Amino acid sequence: MASGTILGEGTRGGFVATMAPYFRARPIAALLLGISSGFPLALLLGTMTFWLAKVGIEKKTIGFAIGLTTPYALKFLWAPFVDRIKLPVLTGMFGQRRAWLFTIQALLFVSVWMLGASQPELHLGVFAFWAIATAFLGATQDIVIDAYRIEILPEDELAHGTANNQFGYRLGAFIAGVGTIAIASPEGFDMGWAMAYGLTGFCILPGLLAALWTGPGLHDKVLSSAPAQKAGAWLESTLIGPFREFLVRRGAVLILLFVVIYKLGDAMGQAMLNPMIVELGFSDTEFIAINKVIGFWGLIVGTALSAPLMAWLGMGRALFVSGALMMVSNLTFAILATQGHSNLWLTIAVATEQVTSGMGLTVFVTYLSGLSSLAYTATQFALLSSLAGVGRTWLAAPAGYFAEELGWAGFWLMTTVVALPGMILLWILWQKGFVVESVRKARAGAETEGAAKPI
């Protein structure tokens, strides 16, 4: 049976040794970038579904409203241009990644403010427009941040930097979820949805500051050393090169299929979690308090354990264990559905979900990061994360219909069953050695590949 770790054999030391890299400069920068990356999608998923449920939008409509996040599933289509197009003036001042980041963040800030002011109960079309605009800009910000994060992290800090980034991502999502609801709620600060969304838009600042502090990424060095190309060759290397390089790898098709379905059960559950909380009669205060205390500390624990988990078990086993734990977390919500308005079971379910999701998402993103060549970081990671978004955006879109037909308990049991094909495919990948081999090959050959291929 294939096994191994992308962290290297020398990292199997004591617990302190596995935790120390979290506090290095570049992993901390990855954490700050994660905050800026995590908040837009949370506003469009958890917070948006809570908002729509509060203003009386029916479950089926809420389920399909998740489709407004489609740009996250299609971002690989414009990622090649983010990889290669230089922005006038700004690229010369800040480098490729940071120029794009600062530009997109300014536009995203405006879009989030407009989304909060859209009043979906009165102007659903206006709301949908600004939701799609925010999704497009948030997805583009993810293209830049994901590529920049991979490029600024050396090999020995990849897992810890990715874990920090995912902690930041979840922290940004936490702010956009619990924080935004607390600002808007009459039981909280009672400032309304427009002000709540607008203030959440300031979550762009941590990523901006981290980019100013850290400096250019490795992609800028590769780009600056590449020879000039004619237009046809530039288009070929920009649009075709990244996909061709990935698809010729052994097991590429199986890996892409695995990326699509691995987190499908978790995605379907997350789409309908907040509407269930509202329907079960939990007050805003109860929801905020449990997420603020239990959810936040569960997030810290789950994310912190992810890098040691990969070091101790290897990538293949870590994916198995975290996937199984995420399935267990869905079962706790099925129990909550049978218990009704139970603060005890909401606490248990939220704690389980945050710990297991913190581990699972970090392990999964580390795996995807290792598959991305430095020559095409933005495009290849965008392709992989877009395919992961297909499960969340399109395959999970009927979640509201299933919740309506099966009831909440039946729905959560179904999401557990839906997760099984991803685990089976992971077993096949692991047996064939693709889980370890593909990651090592991509990371080990990245710099030489980037130098050898024309940009």
C-alpha cells in the first residue's frame, strides 16, 4: 500500500518541532492572506443563506441561490491571464501577484458594500447581480492569493503555511459569518445588513498588509527571467501550457475526478446548515454564542492538528482520516435534527464540524498546493480548486430540494452517503500510488520546470 508524506522524513520529530514552523514569518503572512481570502465566499454561502432565510425566502430558492457562486467553479478560465498579464504601472511597482491583488481587493471592497445594500426581499435581481460580482472578484482574489501563497512558502514550510492559511481562511469566514450576523442582528449590534456587509469588507486589509510585508513571489522571478515571446507563442503557453503540463501526468484524470467529489457531502451539508438552524428555532444570540466560543476554538484545534497529522500519517492516510471525520460530523447534525431546539447538540455538532473541517480542508488544500507547478501556479491551482468548487456550487445546488423532500435528519444522512464515492476513489488513487507520487513530482520539479519552459 502506498504511503508517505510531502513533509519529508525529517519532520517526524517531537510535537514541539512540528508546531514551531507555524510561527515563522511566511506562514504568518499566509495566515493573514487567508483572512482576506476566506471572507467573500462565507458572505455568499453561510451568511447569505442565513440572511435569505431570515427575510422569508423559501428553502428551494436558497439552495439554488448557491449557484450565484458559480465564478468560484469557473475561475480557471481566466486564471491564465492573471498568471501572465502585466497591469500597467502597478506590476512594475509591486510585481505580478501583488499588483493583481491590490487591484482586485479595491473592486471587491466596493462590491461587498453594494451587495449588503441590495435588499433581496425587495430586489432579488439586484441582489443576484452584486452576489455574482462579489463571487467573480472573490474568486479572482483567490486565484492571486493561492498562487502567491504557494510561491512564498518554501518546501519545508508548505504544510504549516497552508495550515496557517486555512486557519486564516476559516477566521475570515468566521468573521463574515458570526461577525456579520452579529452586526446585522437586532439581538446583536442591530446595524442592519448593509452596514454589516460593508464593515466586513475591511477584511481585505490583512492580505494587503501581508503582501506589502512579504514582497514579490517566486513567479515574478521566473517571469522576469523568461525570454520575450511572439503573440501566438504567448497565447499558447498561457492558455494551453498549464493544462497540458498537468494532464500528461500519470493519474491526472483520476486525480481531477477525486478533487470534484471528495468534499461533496460536506458541501451539500454546509449549503443547508444555516437554514436548518433558523427552522429549528435557534435565536441569533444562541447561534452567535455557540459559534463564537465552541466554533472558534474548534477551528483552532482542527487547523493546528492538520500539519502534525500529515507529518505523522502521510498525505494518503491523512486524507482518509480527515474525510472519515467529516462524514462523522454530518451525522452529528442528523442527530441535532432529531433533537430539535437543543443547545447541547448544536454545541456538539458545531464543535465536531469545526474540528474535522479544519483538519480536512487543510489537508485537502495542502494536497492541491503540492500538485501546482511554480511555472503555472495560479492557473493549475485555480483549475484544481475550481473543480472542487463544482461539488459545492453545482452538484450541491439541489441540496434545498433534498432537504425539503427528506426532512432534515434524512438530508444529513444522505450527505454522509454522498461522501462515500470520494473515499472509494481516494482508495483507488492511494493503491495506484498517485496520491504521493504526483505531489512529490510536482513540488520537486516545479522550479526546474518553471525555468525550462517559456513564460
